Amino acid sequence: MDMEAIGDAEASKILIFGGTGYIGRYMVKASIKLGHKTFVYTRPITPQSNPDKINLVKELESLGATIIQGVLDEHEKLVAALRQVDVVISLLPFPQVPDQIHIVEAIKVAGNIKRFLPSEFGVEEDRLKFLPPFEACLEKKRKIRRAIEAAGIPYTYVSANCFAAYFVNYLLRAHEEHDDIVVYGSGEAKVLMNYEEDIAEYTIKVANDSRTSNKIVIYEMPKNILSQIELISLWEKKTGRSFKRTHIPEEELVKLSETLPFPDNVRVSILYGIFAKGDLLSYEPGENDLEATNLYPDHNYTTIDQLLDVFLVDPPKPALATF
């Protein structure tokens, strides 16, 4: 039997929070593509709303998504929305992570949700420790995990590691004219970066797969493990250019995490842990962990090499995470 079919056997009704955000738009499109009835809970659209968000909402509606406008503290509206669906995926940004407690409380009342995926999709916060500015952000995510478990809500925690298009943009600055590339630490530490479209499709499969209930799923695509130096060399080969490497030593990154204002101190803490230290690959998966490429071997994911080809022709728009 095709193991991938286990996760795709039946269409679900999926409610996505944060569906108009950076990773959210990928998730909504993946859910629709894979045949699920897809709902998006989003802040109300007003004349003052960002035109890009207005256009995105229209695009998602045209693709078949049902838009529910509301805020997270509207308990009755949340419960009513939840009772229309089977699966809940939250992609809320860091500032709204604590607000997921409203979703948890509403799920408890609704009583029908088969799976909740809270806003994770980055590092595996129960296994890793970072410098204090980023650690404070992760602690908020850990509290939501513990609230979900205490409530007995069926969950899946997704550790997608680095968003590839986001960090390739950040590291290589493909939209800019420049001759140098900043390297964090020695540049030799291995990093794991996965393309956002693959993260979204894997996640929709994971959310509907009985094997992943109350498990941690790690996205560790073997062809996407490389160092900063290897990434730069690959980019040089594809562009036919040569870039000066400007290294920021580890000790300087630590100092910057202590002296920069928020949120820059959070960003430099992430750069230190992920790119200078290589923390994403510093732990062994536990008995409660599953790995995406083993669950879905028939999914042909985008490699970093292939993603750089996309950057040559039509580089994705740069983004900057909020904290």
C-alpha cells in the first residue's frame, strides 16, 4: 500500500489561523490543492487594511477558501468556526503566540476537533536552547504546548526548521546589488532549510494522518542540509560571480544579542544558534518523533539547488519575521 495515501485517504475541513501571513498563504494554497475544504480565520478587513492583504484575501477566496473575519478573543465566533471543521492549523506570528490560548479554550468547548497544529514550524523548542532573547520567544510556544496537552486536545507539533526562501533571501540578498555576503561564525556549521511550498504540503498531509497524532514531526530533507559556505559557493557557481565573505565571529554575535534593542537581539540570537552553532542538527530524534520524508517518500521536495534556480529567474519577495 502507498504509505503516502494513508495521509490523503479522506478530505478534511481545515481551519487556518494566520492564513494571510508569510507561511500562511502557502498553507492555504496547499490545503486547497490537496482537496480539503479550507477556512481562513483572519482579522476583519477594513478600509485601513493593507492593500496586499486585501488582494491576498480575494485571491484565496477565488481559489476556494472560505474567509471568516474575526479576532481571537471573540469566543463564540471562534467556537462556531471550529464546529464547521475537523482540523485546526495555527500559523500566527510570534507576537500572537500567547493568544493561541483563546483557540485552545474554544477547541475545548467545541469538542469536535480531531487535530490541532499550533504555531510551530521552526526549531524544536523542547529539545533546543538558544540565547536569552530568542529563548524568551520559544518559552511562549512551550507554554502553549503544555496547555494543549493539559486539555487533552489531539495535536501534532511540526518542526520544519528554516524556511528556505526566507533565509536564502536573507543570507544571499538576491534582490540587491552587492559584492559581499555576511557569514555568521565560521560558515561551516550545517543548516537545514526547507522550501515553504514543501513545508505547507507536508503539513497538510501530517494534519490528516493518523500516524502523526500526538507526535512531533520533523522536516529533515537530506538534500537540504548544507553550510553557509556551501550555499554561497553554489550561488557563485550558478551566477558566475564571486562574493567577498564578511565573517561575524561567534563571540561578536553573542555580544550583539546582549546589546542590540528588541527585536534585533532576537534575530541575532537566531543567527547565532542556527547558522554559527548549527543547533538544528545537534540532537537525536526521540521515540515520539517522526520524520516527514520517511512518512511521505513519494513527495518530491524542492532541493536548495533547485530553489536557487528559482532565485536566478524570479526570486521570491524578501520578508522579515516579527517578534
